[in-house]
Amino acid sequence: MQCLWGFTSILKAFEKVNYKTYDDAMKMAFLPLKFLANPRELLKSKSKVKSFLYRSGLFCGRIYSIICKCIGTQHSKSRKNKYEISNNLKSPNDVNDLYESLKEKHPNLIHIHQSKNYINWRIHNNPSKKIKTLFVYSNHSLVGYAYIRFGNRVASLIDITFIELEAGFLLMKLILNALNTKAIDLVTYTGNIKNDVNLTVFKLLKSFGFLTIDSPTDFIIQNLNYPDEDILYNIKNWYINGIWHEGI
């Protein structure tokens, strides 16, 4: 074991026991799929004024998202034939191979290692939530994937990762088309906006009409035995998304 990490809203308590805390990294993007979407899960701790503003934002955001979705759909149409779409991996190592490609540009990227056992444990055999998987291949290589967790009228995009932006647009088109056929009011995504890979995801979501707010919890780290603290404590290296919450 080399480090401890987690999510919390009580940063000062963890700072006292030598955790490094980050209060401006974690963001939540959300998209209302219905004009009268119920924002309860997003607004639990908000004041009445903020609740009103967010409720208004949901309505306006829905109109905005319809326009953006049309633009995003057009963007993904032209090259769709380039890709092969699957609900299953062709090889158990495909996700890790994708991350190796990402590391060519981001050599210090810190991410969850998704072995065959991990994917079976957290994704396919999740004991509490149904998770849909989408994988996009180009020339037999995985170039993008997404995991969508379904809850009570809220769907969480717990992981959307791609090495080709066109694959990201195609994934979002497929995800939104699938969600529009279900009893889902809101779609959410949580990630570390300080990380370049995460930032690309947030920009993609924004182009489809997602709105961004602060996450209700922040990220913390404590070094135990990691040799290079400059890498460990640089929040830009941490590719964090909703899959990090699976099992908590």
C-alpha cells in the first residue's frame, strides 16, 4: 500500500492528520433530460435561493441541451462507419491497453487499473446497481468506452474515456439516445477538472448541454510509501471519475 485517497466534505479534520486536500478539483456535470426534472439529489444541501436558481437552470439547461445535442449528433454522424460498437470487450486487456495509449501523452496519469477481475467485480457483477457498458473499436483497437449506472430516475455516467474525440461524440450520442427511452430525469458525471483527460470529458459534456457545479465532496490524499510525492500530490495527474466511488 502506497497511499490513501478518498472523498469528504470535512477537509480541515483530514488536514490535521496529514492528508493533502483539494477543494477546487472535483466538479459535477449534469444534464436534465426532462423539462420538469426533479433535482432533489443535486440540491439536498442548497439554500432556497440556490435551489431556485438550479431549478431554473435545469429548465433552461434542457432547452440548451436539445440544441447542443443536435450539434453533437451532427458531429458524430460523418465518421460513424469508422467505428465498431460493442457492449462487451473483445479482449480483457483492452481497457488497460487504452490507458497505455493515454499515457504516451500523459506519462504520470494516475487511474484505476481495470483488470478482468476488476471489471467483473465492479461493473458486470455490481451488487447494487445495473451498469450498462459501451465499447468503441477502430481497426480492432479500443478507442473509447463508457459505463452508465442507473438509479432512481438519475443515471450516472461513471466513466467515459476515449483517445479519439470522435469516439467520445459517438458514445455520447448512443448514451443519450438510450437514456431518452428510459424513466431517467437527470444524467450526472463527477470528475477532477484539473486533470487534462477529465477536462476533455467535461468539454465534451458541455457541448451536449451539460451544466457544471461543484461536487458535494472533495478529494484527499495521504502518502504512505510512494517514492515521488511531486507526482502523487500533483492533482493534475489524477484521472478521477465516478468509477472511483464504486464500492463506497
